[in-house]
Amino acid sequence: MNGRSKHLPADERRAATVEAVVDLAAEQNPSDITTTAIAQRMGLTQGALFRHFPSKDAILQAVMSWVTERLLARVDKAAEEAASPATALEAVFMTHIDFVSEHPGVPRMLFGELQRPGETLPKRMAQTLIRHYGERLRGLLEAGKARGELHVDLDPDAAATLFIGTIQGLVMQSMLAGDVARIRADAPGVFAIYLRGIGAAS
Amino acid sequence: MNGRSKHLPADERRAATVEAVVDLAAEQNPSDITTTAIAQRMGLTQGALFRHFPSKDAILQAVMSWVTERLLARVDKAAEEAASPATALEAVFMTHIDFVSEHPGVPRMLFGELQRPGETLPKRMAQTLIRHYGERLRGLLEAGKARGELHVDLDPDAAATLFIGTIQGLVMQSMLAGDVARIRADAPGVFAIYLRGIGAAS
DNA sequence: CGAAAGAAAGTAATCTATTACTATCTATCC
DNA sequence: GGATAGATAGTAATAGATTACTTTCTTTCG
């Protein structure tokens, strides 16, 4: 843990690389992030990155792993601690909002990866992440229906799509205003409408 | 209208260029669209594009003009023909869904333009488009509240954000499935939840 | 013919990735 | 415990591909 050390172990550099990419994605179009920009933010030369990653796609792959672990872990924990499906949905939402407030580049990267043509590994990881996320949502929505907390006629697939869209809309609004803080500020009002939509509000 | 003619007038080429970009945006990341790809789709050489546009940004600017005119015109017409604010909202939504079903690349381009750093002209056009769209939505939502069609406590800003997020969520879901038709198929179910959320459903 | 439209080729900049070499860390041996 | 060898991490330079844009020449069409 020497602050003066210039050579860091590989795993620490890999973690620092992922953070650099996540930070850069908050400031610019993720698909425009160059290896030079990543290295510059880390205080390294561009070529040094390829000591730790075989390719740029391998870097993006590491970022997707990072996002999957962190986001799903936090979201699952929030859901487990909730007393009922309806409160779990709210906890998941707020946890997710916290996450994208801390890392505004993440939803942009996910959206961007989905747009890539072909079948790259980072793209597949983004797809499976969102699919798993959707499955958790549908599970909570079904449970809420079974408990009578949500509307009987509720379509869980549509409700899960709208849940994700709710966050996406907040992200878009924050980009319009150029103000990340708006995500958290506007979240409660938007989610209140969603709650009423699925029948959870009195 | 000679099919054999090889030299088209400038305005027709400009229109064809815009369509080529919109089509390409449906298949790949909009920020990865190259002038070579645009020209190839039009059956031209890359350099020929610059006979009609001074720069690539000028092409994107023309695309944004095209989107603004078409989308707002269709949406305004749908709203005018509706009997009440609540039915107008539904008409606007379905019209918008029809538009993005025909041109799935458009929401991607708008989202992508918002992410660009700096202050480019295409980015500003995307911002103003979405702002104007939001103003129309807030107008309808306010009118609906005044008529008692929508919930008294409804926050029009939050409802407008969620309206846009609803569409964004459908676009994301269609990218996940790799199936554009899902946008239109899933739209009614998702919008039904939104309607209940703003208090328009009985 | 003359002007507009396009082809073909070229340019400068930028991107990922590789190479040859150097600096730093760490484990081992006497 | 200090010198040292081997492994790891980093730099600088550059290759090769791709980008937006230009230039020169040719074709098309009224």
C-alpha cells in the first residue's frame, strides 16, 4: 500500500481500469471512449493497458462483469430486506436510482452495448444482465399479485418493461438538463405514478 | 422520376441521404455510422456525399430536422383530432409508437445525440425537439387535470418524464429481443399501466 | 456546351494493438 | 540481511486500419 509505488499489481490495475471506464462513460458517449482516454485518466500510457487486457473488448467485458455483480447484489439485498413484494419493488427502484446516480455512465453503456451489431461478448453480458433483472422484477410483481397488493389484472411483463422504462426516462431527463442530480430528485414523483399504475397506491 | 437516371437533383439526394442514415441507425449504433456506410447504402462513393453536405454534422443536422418535422407534425395532428386531453394522450402515444416502429433508429439517434460532449448543432436540435415534445405533453396533462380526467394530485412534470420513459422502455425491450415488432405489440399493455398511473383509467 | 453530379484517388488525423526496451517489485540464496 | 535473478509493470515508438474530408478528373443531362 505504498502511495509512491509506480507499479501496481495486475488485479488492482484491472479494477482501476473498470472504474476509469465507468467514470468516462458518465461524461461522454460510451462508444467514443478510446484506450488513450482510459489510460490518460489512470495516469498511464495507452500501451500499458494491453499488459492487463488482451483487447479493448476485454476491458468492456470486465466493466459488464463489474456492473452485473454490483447492481444485482445491491438490488437483491434491497429486495430481501423488504417486508412485502410492493415495498420490495420500491426498495429495488430506489437502490437502482442510487446506483445510476453514483454511476450515470452505466445505463448509457448498457443501452450502447445493446445497439452493437453482431454478437460480441460484452453485448451478450448486457443482455443477460437485463434479462436477469427483468426476471427478478416479474417475480416480485407476481408475488405482489398473489398477495393482493397489486392489481389483479396486472400484466407482469408490461409492468417490468415500464419499471425499466421509468429509470430510462429519468436518465434521459437528466441528460437533457445536463444535471445528474435530477435523477434522484425526480425519482420519487415518477415512481409514485408507477406505483399507482400497478395498483399499489391506496 | 427516371429510374435509369444516375444523377439526381441535389434536394432529392439530400432527402435520400437522411433516409439512409435513419435506416442505418435502426441496425447499428448511430454514432458508429460512417460516411462510407451512408454512401454505400445509397449506391454512391463516399466522397460524393460531400457534394451535397459540407460536413458529416450537417448530415446529422438534416436528420434532426427531418425527425422534428415528421414526429411533431404527426403527434400534433393526433392530439388535435382527439376529443379530450386523456384520449389525446393515448393518440399521441400510439402515434409515437407507430413512428418509432417505422423508424427504430430515431430514438437511438436522439439518445445518442444527447450523450455527445460539447455543444454541437445536432445535439441542440435533439434537445429542443424533446423539450418541445415535453411541453406538449405537460399541456395535455394540465388540461386533463383541469377537466377532472386525470388525478388531482398528478405531477405533470413527472408524468411527462414517465411518458417518454414508457416509450424508451419499449425501445429497450425490443433491442433486447432483437425484434422491432415487439414495440407495437407490447405498447398497449404498458400504456394501460401508465394510464392507470395518471388516474385516467376507470 | 456548360453546369451539376459523381468516381477515383489521396491526405491528415485518429484508433487499436504490437514491439523493443526499461523500471520496479519480489522471492531466493548465501 | 543484503545482493541478485526472474517476473511483472510500464514507456515510447510505431504499424496498420479506418475516419472525415479534399482534390482532380470524368460523366450525365438540360
